Amino acid sequence: MSNEGEDESSISRIFVIQNIIKMLPTSFQRNLTDPTTLTISQLNLEAKNEKSFEEFERDEEEKIEAGTFLWDLSVIPEQSQFLESQNLVFILHWTMHSSRLLEVSLGILSNMCNVERLCIKIYENDMNGESLLNTLVNLTLSCNDSLALGEAFRLFSTRLYQREVLGEEQTIQKVLLRDEMSRRILEILEGNTNEILLERVATAFSFLFYSPNREVDKPEIIVDICGAVLELLKSYMISLNPINEGTAEIIIQWIEFMADQFSQFLIVWKSNLSILLVLSSSFSNEDVPSRIKHLSLGAIVSVLACDLDQVAPLLSEDNEFIQRLSDYIQYSDYDLEENLSNLNSILKSRSAEPIVADAIKTIESK
């Protein structure tokens, strides 16, 4: 893209425009620039014809190369603003005709939407009479390419992050939780093994709840999705697959946040017992990274505090959960002071049970 050490913000804007034009069908690459202002006119892009779409098959490699350059460039906020001023959002609509071009186009849009002002503007614009949000939904429902889907869910996450700024708090939530999208998310979580895609789906879904006491209109819709997420975490705790450490961390932090802040936590998680067993299983696998184990302890404390009565069976004699917990507390190298203080207070209400009393002794001696 540029020579090593070169300031990317100094790249010739003429060169940038040349790469934007390369994203269009060849028949549209004529007379698109105003030589006095160096801007690409949208007026010349209004018409569509079948021949234009056929051209993509002949020059796709060149478009991918140009798009990749623009994708890298769009990481810089100032460059993103320039790309938007050149009607790139409108132009990208023409590029979504193959998996690779779709991935590149959505990647560019995600970077551009990281700029708050641009995010608002981009989502307000129509793409061929259709909002970007609806375009995203339709692409997610129809696309089977993991890399392109990963960029789609990264764009969903950006939109969720900006939702309060955009003043449409409920719109994006309703879109992601409507029946067909919920089924699609569940399908990806249960059947896909691409680490990047799974991480981005988990991130987008977790963003739905990252606000104190957030509620959803139909919490029962996400019960199956929560179950699928927990199965992914369970598999990771056993074999470190199919998700990576970063995705496991996202899921654990999401569980902890929901237990602390989400008023419908007990509705969407059918069994807190299952959550605690999955989280504590990290303690008995020496291959699980120590940070994941430490995060798991924090989530366990939050879940126990959320509804101790429901998880009381886990605190009975000879239960593996308490034994795992005691062993981890005894041998962990992490500073557990805050978690142990909270855990001690919670467990003391069940201290009459011998194994719990032993766990308390372990905590107090730590």
C-alpha cells in the first residue's frame, strides 16, 4: 500500500480515487471525476445494466486488489472521511457480487463506521433504495462464506456500539433478534468452525446486553442461542476448540456482565447449574490458559450471587464443582482477593455443608 515507514495519510488522493474507480464495472469507469474538485460524481452511477455485472467476472482480481488497498486505508479516520466524500459507500453496493469482494466491501464499511459521524451518515443513506441495515441482514441470511460473514458481524458490532449515538436503541436489537436472524445466528454457532466468524458472532451478540439492566422484548428467543454459546465454551474448556482464547474470553465476560446487570439473566439461561459446571471445568484442564481460569472464577462469583438458591445443588457434599473451586483457589497464582471476599460471603450461607465449609477454609487461608 505504501512504502515502509511512509505516513499513509500523505498518500496521493488522485491515487486513492483511481483505486475507487477500479471498484466499478469497466463501462462505468469513464468520465467519473471532476478534474476541478477531484470528486467522483454519483450522477454517473445511477443506471444499471446486466453487462456491467458480467464485467466483474473478468476483472475481479483487479477490484479485489484495489479494494484491499482501500480497506487498509480506511483504518485511518481522515482517510475514511475522504472515501465517504467520494461516494464510496454508494460504489461499494456495486461490488457485492462475489464472496471476496463482499468481504472487502464490508470490511471497508466497518472501518468507516468506526468514525462516529460517518456511522450516522452511512446508516442514514440508502443503497439502491435499501438501508444498510437491511442489506446486512439479507447478506447474512443468504451468504455462506465464513470470511464475508465475519465482516458482516463486525459491521453489526460497530452498529451496536454506536446505537445510542444513532438514537435507535431498539431498532438494531429487534433486527438481530427477529426469528430468521436468530435462527441464522444459531446455525452459525452450532455448525461453523471458523474461529474469526465465531468470535465476531459472539461479540455482536454480547453487545446486545452491554448496558445496565438491558432488556429484550422476547427473551425466550435467545435461550437457544445462549445454549449454543455455552456449548462452544464447554468444548473449548475440554479441547481448546472450536473457538480461540479470545472468543472464550468474550463469552466468559459476557456471562459475568449479564449475571451482574441483565435483569432477564435467569430467563435466558435455563440452567445456571450448567454455566457453573462449564466455567469450573477450566480449573481441571491444565491446558486452559490461566487468564481464562481467572475470568471463569469472576463469572462464577457473579452467577452464584445472581441466584444462589437455584445453584444450591452444586454446593452439596461430594460435588465436583466445589472441589474444582477449592483446588483452583489453593493453587492459583492470580490475585484473587476481591473474588475470594465475595465468594466467601456467598458460600457462608451454605457453610453447614461440610464440603462448603472446607472450601471456606481454603478461601480464608489464601
